Amino acid sequence: MSGVRAQQKEKTRRLLVEAALNQLSAERSFSSLSLREVAKEAGLAPTSFYRHFTDMNELGLTLVDEAGLTLRQLMRQARQRIAKGGSVIQISVETFMELIESNGNVFRLLLRERSGTSSAFRAAVIREIRYFTMELCDYLQQANDLDSEVAYMQANAAVTIVFSAGSDALDMEDSAERQQLSKQTIQQLRFIARGAAELSDRRKLSRRSRK
Amino acid sequence: MSGVRAQQKEKTRRLLVEAALNQLSAERSFSSLSLREVAKEAGLAPTSFYRHFTDMNELGLTLVDEAGLTLRQLMRQARQRIAKGGSVIQISVETFMELIESNGNVFRLLLRERSGTSSAFRAAVIREIRYFTMELCDYLQQANDLDSEVAYMQANAAVTIVFSAGSDALDMEDSAERQQLSKQTIQQLRFIARGAAELSDRRKLSRRSRK
DNA sequence: TATAATAGCGTACACGTGTACGCTTAAATT
DNA sequence: AATTTAAGCGTACACGTGTACGCTATTATA
């Protein structure tokens, strides 16, 4: 079992995955991709597709996993940069925007198929985003000593804002425009952080006075 | 020119529009609808479709206009309720959620096709949302005496949050769950309002001291 | 009243789709 | 060395798609 065969198989499987990702663009969503198109882009006969996935749906779920991986990579990268000091919000947004620039198509998948057509698909995307939100929630709760419910609301709002900005950024070619968007997003996150901190403080006070 | 003919035409045109709207659901986006499906749902022969629209694309733009109308209706309704007193944010969110419950498919169109496949389509949706944002921006600026840039950032963030919540609400069957979502959304908007008010105040102070 | 315009239909076509089936060829197993 | 396994291909099929074309029936115009 030298595995030269399994190795080849993995290789062309990658080919399919990459082919699907490459076909994504502003005008082309995953759900509008056909099995034959993907196979052709990968240089395979349509029927060979089935040796790797039963379905376009299954390929899609694989892509979502890939996207989740990228998202976790994003978090790691941001944490490293934050450890070196600087504004947490600014660093996070800038890291996110960088990753969108280099992995555009992966994010297109998450952003577009979130309210897409297939229910299994939507569920998978939503799960990845929820995971991302929860991580952020934990961080906020610990770092800023927030009420847990407040931390969740803040994390949820922040993720919504950032992902929406990311979606907008994907359709921008001008880099100055992107920078402007980054700046605005950072400010909006600060709004949210400010409001969350205040509510958390108020809740702490009312809890203390009740005792 | 009694117009009985033009009247009939308008009537079946409506039939097509309604047919398209009725076919929208969690599993069915507009871009996945075929001309033949819509025609069949309307009780027409496929080729009769062309007597009213050149394209599915053109039908789509008509639907977006319809959605814009609904959006403006929302604003009017909210303003009326606000005039009677109460929390502006709470009333706005609740009005929005009501309209989503009664006009689900119209909103599905806006929320899903925002990053959809056709560029003319995306542009139209984005335009409607921008118009909505601008209206809110004017209101905020005037009612809360905000810096204009700050007002825009607040309006933009608020619309993002509310539309995202609306999108989530569309996939909920449980009404208690929806209520919980409303509550959370209201709180998130308050975060943003708080942060915006503070920044606006700070800017005013720095402007005054500079003079 | 005679003529023109037009909403709606049925037929027909070329095209892209998913996928069933059997074959080949090379790796894996015995 | 003989046999089994399986990746990839080509052919073939039924189906749904958009739409061109000509016809009919009814309303609008002259």
C-alpha cells in the first residue's frame, strides 16, 4: 500500500475543489455552478466527478469546511497581531480585510450562500459563522469583563457588521475605497463596543445594589 | 379606447409578478426561478411571458421596485407610530418585523439577491437599500442633532443589523424565537446609538475648542 | 363595417443538464 | 504472475431550458 493511487485521487480531488473555487466571482455563485462546468474546469470528464463527490452539494459542504478553516486561520493571525499591541478592533478589521483580499472566493461562498438555496448548505455556513461568533464572544467576555449576555450581543452585532463590510469590499476594485470602508467599519465597531460596555456596567451596578 | 384590453394586460402582468413572488421561499431564490416555472404558475403559456417582459431579468427589476415600495411603506408606517410617542428604536424594529412577517417574500428578494448573480439586479437592490439608509440618516441627523458623518455611520450600521436580523427572522417558525430576536436587535441598535451620540458630542467639543 | 393591432397559444428547435452503463488502464492485492 | 480494484473516459438518454415562428381570437382604429 504505497499509496500512489490514493495520492493521485487526493490530487484530482483538490483539482475539483480548486476548480469550483476559481469559478466563483461576483457574477457566479456556487449554487449557479453546474457539475459539468466544474468537471471541465478541472480537466475531467463529467462522469469522473462521481469518483470524488456524490453531488455538487457534497462538494459545496467541502468548500464550506475549507472556508471555516480559513476563518480559524484568520482568528489565529489576528490574535498573534493583537498580542503585539495596538487597537484590537483596528487590527481585527484590517486582518479580516487582508484575508478577504487574498481569499476572496472563499468568503464569497460564506457571504453569498448564507441565505442560499440548499438547506444543508445554509446550515453549514451558519454553523461556521456561529462558531466564529462564539469565539469572539468568549474573547470579549474575558478581555473586557462583560456580562455574558451583553458579550454575545456585541459579538453578534460585530460579526454582522464585519461580514457585511466584507461583502461590500469584495465588489470594490479601488483600494482607497476599501480603506475608507475599513475606517468606517472600525468606527462602527467602536460604537457597538461603547454601548455594550455601558450596558454591562449598568447591569453590574444594579446587581450590586440589589444585594 | 375603452381600455378593456390594456386593463386585461395589466391584470395578467400582475399575475406574473404575483406568481414569481409566490414561488419565492427559503429554498427558492429568484435567480433559481425559470421563465417557464413562473409562466406556468401564472397559468400562462411560456411564450406569453414575452408579451409582458423581455426577460426574467426585467421581471426581477420590477420585483425590486415593488420591494422598494414596501420599504417606503414601512418607513411611513413607522413614522406614524413614532409620532404617537414611544421608543423610536423599539417601534422601528417591531414595525420592520411585522412587515417581514406579512411580506416575507418581498424581503427575501432584497435580502437574498443583494449579493446575487445578476449585476443589474444587485445594483437595483443596493440602490433601494441605500435610499432607505439615507432616509434614516436624515432622520437621525435632524432628530438627534448629530454630526453628518456620524449619522451616516450609525444609519449604515443600523440598517445592516436590522436587515440581517430580518433575514434570520425569515427562517424562524417559532414566534417566541422571533420576539427574542427582536429584543436582541433593539439592544444592538441602542449600542450603536449610544456610541454614535458620544462620538458626535466629542467632535462638537473639539470643534468648539478649536475656534 | 372593414382593417389593423395584439394577447395568448402550440409547436418546434438547439442546447445544457444530471447521471446510468460499460470499457480501459494502471495500481493493489493475492 | 494472476487476479481484483478503482480512477477516468465516452456514449447515450431523458429532461428542463429559452425562444423563434406562425396561428387564432378579440379589441382598437379608420
